[in-house]
Amino acid sequence: MNAANVTLADPSPRFDALATEVQGHQQALTASSTTARTQAEALGQEATAKSQGLEAQAKSSAESSQGQLTALQQQVAQRCDADKQSFDAKLAKRQGSREETEARRAQGYALIEQTRSQLTQDLTGVGSTIAAALAAVLVRLATSRDTATGRSTQLTSTLDGAVKDPVSALTALHQEILNAGKTTKDAHQQQQSTLEGQRKALVDQLMAAAAAAAAIVDPLDTQVAPSLTAGKTQADGALDTLGKTIAGQVASVTAQLTVVEKLIDQVQQQVEAAITTVSGTIDGLVQGALTAVESVKAPLKATLDAAFTTLDTLVATVSALKQQVMALFEVLPQKLEQLQTLFQQIVGSLESLLERAMGLLDAIPAADLPKPLVSPAVQGITQVVTQITTQLGTLTSQVGTQLQSVQQTIVSQVETVQTQAQTQIDTATTQAVTQMGTLTDSILQGIEQATAQVGQIIAAAVTQIGTVKDQGVQQIEAMKQQVAARVTPLDTQVPQRLEALDAQVGSGIDAAVQGMRTARDSAEGQVTSAKGRLDSHLGTTNTSVAGGLTSLEQARASAETSLTGQVDQALAAFTQRAEGLKSGAQTQVDSVSTQATAQKPQLLSPLDAIGAQLQGGAFAKPVTAANGRVTSALNALGPKLDALAS
């Protein structure tokens, strides 16, 4: 009954979902209409902003052109006044009769005033043309702006008319869908309550059947329980007797095992004591051997210390010998310095002699001497050359003698130092080798003696440790044999006693089980009889309840199908209405947006054309042309006045 499906699917959330979707249509339509409105309004706003900018640009350009015309008028007036003064000055310098001069002045003044009048009239006409052109541009700007703003207003009005009613209809449809969902929810709850009532009726029927089944089963407690209790009491008595018998026999075996365990504990303690004693003895032997080895190491260490001391002495001797040998070579730098000094003296003497010779040669004016004096000059040169040759020979002999003497001295000293150093090094080497051989022999002899003594000590210690170990092993084996003598009989007795106990336990358990089987057979007969009556009763109940559940499931399926069909039909109608409202309004909104985008270039093109004209200098061109005419007229006036003044 608990597993029976009586839950109807609630379709009301589908209405809520559709209402949300319709609300989304409304929001999307509103958003798109807002975008289209922005585009339509932007058309008028952009046209207004652009026309205002162009209007300000046109006025500024026109004012600038008017200012240039005013400056040209002032320039014409100043130039004419200047030409009149210049003409008067030239007439004053002209030679001629007074009447002719005055006539020429009148002609010149008339020519100047005629030029002034013509140029002033021309500039005034250009100013009027610029004012008229500005007025025409302002009219064109206003017309283009009004056309664009009018189209923007028209598109906005069209958009409002296209969106207002669909948005209101979608709002009403949204509320209508919510109301339909609430009505559907109420119908669902009513049908659900009806199904719950039908299931409750089946539950009541089942509870009544259960009470009747309990009336069949409950008497078994008073009928079956006494026989089962008697069988259980009999089995408990047999098992208690068996337990007491087995407990006595087990206690006897346990006592024997306990005695053996105590013996094992005692022997274990004795074994541990023996092991401790043997370990202590072995430790003493090892310590004695180590002490003997240490006593052997002491003389060997003394021998090595003496050897190292001797080596340190040899190292000190070698260092002293090094200093002595190096001291012998310290005299050589002084001799070398003497040789260098002598060389510098010789170089100085040669340079002095060379300067002296060059001075003597330079002092002979051979080129300037007359022929009668050539022979004396040649004789003088010959004498100078002879003196130089004699001095060089003497100096060379002296230098050779001195260098040979210094060389022999240095060579003699180097040979002496080499002989002394070689003698000292040979003597030190012989002594060091002799001492090293003596040290090596003494060290090897000490090591051999120490090795022999250590071998004897270790051999004696190993023999003593083996004797102590054998004694300990013999004691432990004797203790093991004592324990084995007590444990071996139990290996046979305990399994035999356990087999006898196993047989007694099996017989006792079989007797107890036989009593329980008899009680069980009696109880099973009573239960089988009650089960037959219960099966008959429950079969009838099962058939009735199964039919009720089938009918309940059919009712649920029918109600769900009917409710779902109604909901599908209503939702389809709502969806169709929503889609129709959205699509129709969206088409008009898209049309307005498309028109605003497509018509924008066409509506703004007149303003762009006006802007292009202003950029091309529409107001500056007439001023430029007038400036050219003024310049030409003023330039042509000067030669005419010069002709009258000449």
C-alpha cells in the first residue's frame, strides 16, 4: 500500500513557466521598442545637433567674411586718401600753369573718387550677397532639420502605436496564465485528495484483515510456548550436568599443566641467570684482553712519538741548511751590481770621448778654407783621428782588463759557493738517509713485537671465552632435559583426556538436541495448522486489495491523462496568442528600426552637403574675388595718377 503510486503530476508549474516566458516576450518587446525608439529619436537629435553646429559655423564664416569686407572698405578708403596726398605732392613739384595744375588735380580727384565709389559699391554688393547666402543656408538648415525631426516624431508615434496594445495584451495574458495555473493547481489538489481517500479506504480494509490475521496467530503464543519452554528446560538440565562433569576433568588437566608451567618458569629464570653469569665472565675476559692490548700499544706509541720527534729535527735541519745555502748566494747580487756600475762607467767614457771627437771635427772649417790652407787642415784632421784612435785603444785595453778581472772574481765566487752548497747538501742528505733508516728499522721492530704480543693475548682470550661458553651451554642443556622429563608424559596424557571429554560432550549435546527436536516438531504442527488458516484469510484479502490497487492506479492514470490534456490544450492556446502578439509587434518594431537606420543617410545628406559647402569656403570665395578686384583697381589707379601728375 505504501508503494502504490497515487501521486498526480502537478501541471501548474508549466503555467508558471509559460507566464515567465510571456513576461520575457513582454520584456524583449519593450527592450526592442526602446532600442528602436532610441534610433528614431537619435535621428532627430543628430539632425538638430548637426544643423545647430552648421548654423553656428555658417554664421561664424559669414561674420568673418563681413569683417574681411569691412577691412577691405577701410583699405580702399586709406589707399584712396594716400593716393590723393601722393598726387597732390607730385602736382606741387610739377612745373606748369596754375590753371592746368588745378585742372589736372580735378581730374585726379574725380578719378580717385570714381574708384572709391565703384569699389565701395562692389564691396557693399558682396556683403549683401553674403547675407543673402547666409539666409538661404539657414533656411536650408531649418528645412532639413525639420524634415528629420518630423520623420523622427512620425517613427516614434508609429512605434508607440505598434507596441502599446501588444504590451498591454501580453501583460493581461500573463495574468490570465497565472490565474489558469492557480485553477489547475486547485483541480489537481482536489483529484489528489480523492485518490488519497480511495487509498485510505484500502488501508482501512487492510488493517481489518491484519487484525483478523492477528487473531489467528496470537493463540500460538499460549499453545506453542509451553512445549518449547519444557524442551528448553530439559536441554538446559542436560547441558548443565555435562558442563559440571567436563569442568572437573578439565580442572584436573589444567592443574597438571599449571605445575609444568611453574617448572618452566623456574627453569627459565635459572637459564637467564646462567646466561647472565656467562655473559659477565665473557665481558671480564674481553676487558682483560683489551687492557693487555692497551699495555702493548703504549711502548709502540712511545716509539712512534720518538720517530716523529726525530723527523721534526730533520725538517728543522733541512730548513737551516736552506738558509745557509741561500746566504752564500746573497753575495752574488753585489758583484753583479759592481759589474753593472763598471759597464755604465765605460759607456759614459765612450760617450764623452765621442762628444769630444765630434767637437774636434766640427771645429775644423775644411769647407771654408782656401786652397793654401787645405794641407794644414788635413794634417789637423789626421792628428785628431790619431788622438781618437790612441785614446780608444787605451780605453779598450783598460775596459778589457777590468772586465776580465771582474769576470774571474765572479766565476771564482760562484764556484766556491757551488762547492760549499754541494758539500753541505751531500752531508745533510747522508745524515737524513742514515737517520730515516734507523727510524724505519726501530718502528718496524716495535710493530712486529706489538703484533706478536697482541696475537698471544687474543688467542688466550678466545680460548678462555670458548671454555666459559661450553660450561654455560652444558648447564642450559641440563635444565632443558629436566623440563623435558616433566613435559613429555603430558604429550600423551592430555590428548587422550581431551578425546574422552569430546566424546562425553557429543553424547550430552545429542541428548539435549533430541529433546529440543521433539518440542520443535510439536510446535511446527501447531504453526502449520495456523498458517493454513492464515493463508486462506490473507489470500482473500490479497485479491480484494490487489483489485482495489488496480482500480486506484487506473483512476490516477485517468485523472492525470485528463488533467494533462486540458493543460496542454490551454497552454497551446496561450502560447499561440503570446507568439502572435509578440511576432506582430516585433515586426512593426523591426520595421521602425530599419526605417530609422535606412532613412538616416537620406535625411542627413542635405546637412552634409551644406557642411561640405561651408568647408569649401562658400562665404570666403566672394571675399577673395572682391579682394582681387580691389587690388587690381587700386593698382591701376596709381599709373593713371602718375600720368596726370607728370
